[in-house]
Amino acid sequence: MPILQLENVTKKFGGVVALNNVTFQVEKSEVLGVIGPNGSGKTTLINVISGVYKPESGKLIYKGTNITRVKPHLRCRMGIARTYQVVRIFSGLTVLENVMVGVLNGTKHGKISMEEAMKEAESILSYLGLDKMKNLQAELLNIQYRKRLELARAIGMDPELLMLDECLAGLTPSEVFEMLDVIKRVKEDKDTTIIMVEHLMHAVMNISDRVIVFNEGKIIAEGKPEEIAKDVKVAKVYFGDRELALKFIKR
């Protein structure tokens, strides 16, 4: 059974259809890459799955349960966690306290003491190479470590499904590869299912088991990374010109 299924999901903002009758499923333990140009519906998709937005129609099935109307904080406790396109850390808290927030509000909500949450948060920070920064105010971190901290907080929720919304944006090439290594370790060590929304094509192709492509709120292609990389229709969406797309595909 897939860990997540979307069935005919539509989300509108006034007259704008951000998601148009979207149907797909996510298999347990896979990394699903989600790509597409700006405004294609990628972040709206993450917001619908996490419960920030409710769809006008369609339904979401998580581990066999209909969660279409389930509130966001309850989805967290069911094992769904996310990061944000624009990093959202708690600036007034320390690095350690940020991760503790995740631990205390995830799948272990109400089942773990503050002392246990602190130990678990410290373990996660060590796992992600942030242990030496644990007592720093989060607002003092640069963009690379802010993104890593947000990932640590999400991991602290002990998710089965982790959604990463452009977690590589703003990073240098070397930082991108470091973050990809971290994501691969999370997937392998914790058997986490990952939905990764990203603009960096090479990064998505490097890490994904399967890729879906959005344009104007619709899925226009779905397949293995090597199949998507050779799809002229996908290249045209990015380059806006069929001939240029063909040249790109033939490179």
C-alpha cells in the first residue's frame, strides 16, 4: 500500500487553479522529486499535504486514512513533517530548543518528557553536525545552518513522510552536495519517505527514485529521473522553446 495517495485534488485561489485535478501516489521509503517552473503548484502541493490549505475537491489518503480535513498539527503527530521554502526557525530560541519543539510536537507528543526530548534533540543535532551550535540563538546561524536546523526540527518529529520545500535554495554548490548527502542519510538510516520540491534539476535527478513534473497546476510527466531528463515536453516547459529543448535533450 502506498504511504500517500492524492485523488483528483483541486485547490483554487479565487479564479486561479493552483492544483488541477491532481492524482498520484507516493510509495513507502521512496524519494519523490517534484519539479516545475515558478507558479506551477509545487509549494501549494506541499501546503495541501501538510494541511495548511484545504482542497476544494478530491481527497488525501495517508497510510490508509483519509486526512483531507485533518488539521496540520494532527498530521504532524501522524508522522507528516515538512520544511519551508522560506526558512521558518524560531529565532528567539536556541538551536537545541528549536529541535525540541519538533520532538515534543511530533509523533511522540504527550509520550516524552522534557529531559528525554532534550536528549533526543541533542542526538539529532549531533547526527546533522550541529551539536557544537546547540546553545546558540538560532537567529545567529547563516542560511546553510538555518536550513539544516529546520531539517533537524522536522526530523525531530520522527516523521514517516518528510516534505522538503526547496531546501537547497540559496546554497553554494558545495553546500548543495553536503545537504544532498544529509538527505540521503536520513532516508537510508531512518527509512523515511521523502517528497522533495526543488528547482535544481541536477540535484533532483541525483537523489530521486521517481520524479513528477508540474506545470500550471497539472502533472505533465512522471517517471524515473533518466526518463524525465529525456522528455522533450519537460525541457520545453523549462526552456520555453521546442528546438532549444531538443538540443538540450541531445546533449
